[in-house]
Amino acid sequence: MALEQLQNYWWLLISVLGGILVFLLFVQGGQSMIFGLGINDKRRDEIISAMGSKWELTFTTLVTFGGALFASFPLYYSTCFGGAYWLWILILFSFVLQAVSYEYRRKKGNLYGTRTYDAFLFINGSIGTILLGEAVALFFFGGDFSVNRDNLLTVGSPVISQWGPTHGFEAIFTWQNLLLGVTVLFLARTLACLYMMNRIDDNELFMVLKRKLFINGGIFVVMFLAFTAVLWLSDGYTVITEDGRNASVSVTPHKYFFNMVDQWWIITTWVIGVVLVLAGVIRSIFANHCTSGIWFAGFGTFLVVASLFWTAGYGETAFLPSFSDPMSSLTIRNASSSKFTLTAMSYASIFIPFVLAYIWYVWRQMDKKHN
């Protein structure tokens, strides 16, 4: 394949991993509800047991997502992970808290008490999810950074990318980023309700979950509509690259809206995903005893997230805009690895279907063990 085809291919794979990751955040959504739903220790143990059987899949997918970004688009990795490190350090710290909590929560000799680890899970489920949503929002709303490839030749300080003085801390409090972060949180909580309705055999809890689903699903829909409106009304950067460098950058009004509309397969995927999410939520709320909503809403979530990644990356669009230095904005053309590296990795990507099959197998085995 030509270099441009390889870049498109790897952005497609990144989109697939991103969609899977956001779907698996139902684990974090359940953790954010353990104090609200867990009215006693038995109920809390039920919830954590249901979530705990899948937390490793979320963690593994997050690591795979980050690794794939590093390998295929290293300039993005160095710019964000190396420059906006406050945002990413907090994300990683929250996931470390999750891993420690599931490992030691019920172990003998627990010095801190079960409630301490429950609080850690709540932090990961709420704060960690919002931060991940904000990290994704950077694909659309950008950050304060500059890129100078010539710095690679600077003796003693070969730093290509430099972030602003707050090193990504400001991104946490940008209102557009917060909007998507909170939207992802309530999506995760909605998916968690659907998942627990499917997994936990407790009629009393099932009715409680239906009420929680109505509340969290309603908030999610409102937040998602607000984010969609903000996204479609926002300007974006159209970037023309030559020889791997930005030749021109122009501000395009309603860039992301036209990216979706002009590329029919993106808007089609987005609409199908939205319909599936709404179908899963509405049917689970109003049906007498629906337990299959998680599969409709889960697959719909995957499609919507993948379409958003395509909106950010395709159409000569800056998937990481720089509002302080627009010429430094990153695209899948100027941020990718070399043709040799992408080609070599493409052979390895042939095994991805086998990895997905393994995830499904592990999922099924975990469910059998849980039962």
C-alpha cells in the first residue's frame, strides 16, 4: 500500500480500538455508582463482582490503544504524552488505583479497609472516565503546543514538541473538554446499568437499575446532544501537507459537520450507532424485563465513537489542532510513522481478528466463572 493508504488504515485501527475502549468503560461507570447503588455490603459486593470480572479487558484495551498510537502516530504520542503530561498522569494514576483496589480489596490483612478501596474504585470510575473523555476531546478542540522538527538536531535538547507552561493542566478545565468528559461519564454509567441488568440476577436490584438507567440515560442524551451541537458549530483546521510537513493551514467553519456530511459513510455509521444506543436504552426502560440492551447500546457506542475518530482524522483534518500555533497542528499525514514502519506493523495487524476472538473467549469464560 502507498503511505497515504497505510495512514488511513492505521487511523481506522485506532478508531476501532477507541470504540472498543469506550464501550468497555461500563466497568468504570459501574464503579462510579457503587455508593449510590450499594446500600449495604452485600449489594456493593454484587456490583463490584460484576464489574471486576471485566476490568482487566478495559485496562488491556487502554494499554493497546496507547501502544498503537505510539507505534503508528509517534508525533501525537510525544506531543500529548510528553507535553500534556498532567492530564495523562492523572489518567494513569486513576487506573493504577483501580488495579490495586481489585487486587487487595478483599485480601486478608487489608490495612486500609474495604471502604478505602471502594473509594479508589469510585475515583477511577468517575474522575478517570471524565479525564479520558477530555483526552478524546483534544482531537477536536486542540491544545496549546508547538512542533519544530528542526529541534531534533539541537545538541543537548532534541525536543520536537513543546506544550504550554501548564503542560496540559489547562485542558482539564476547558469547558468543551469537560462537556465531552461528563458525557462519557454518563454514557459509561448508562452502559453499566444495562450490563448489570444483564448479569445480576436480583429482581430488586433490577428495578433499581431501571430507575437509574432512566436518570443516567436521560442525562447522557442531553449531554450528547449538547456536545454534538458544539462540535458541529465549531471551526476546524483544514491542513495541506507536503513531504510530511504542513504546507498550509486554514480555518474551516463547521469543519466537523461537513466532514461527516461530505463523507457519507461517516454520517451513516454515526446515525446507525445513535439509533442502536437509543434503542438499547429505551427498550430496557420500558420493556417488562429486557436484559439485551447492553448489546444494542454497546455496539452502537462502538459505531458512534469510531465515526467521531473518523471525523477528527479524515478529510485533511487536524486531529490535534494547536490553537497557539496552527501550523504545528497534527494530522494523520504529518504525525505518522514511516512507510516501512507502518507496513511492518500492518503485517502484525493481521492478527487483530484473533485478538478480538480471544477477548470474546475470555469474556465468555469470565461470565461462566461468575455464574
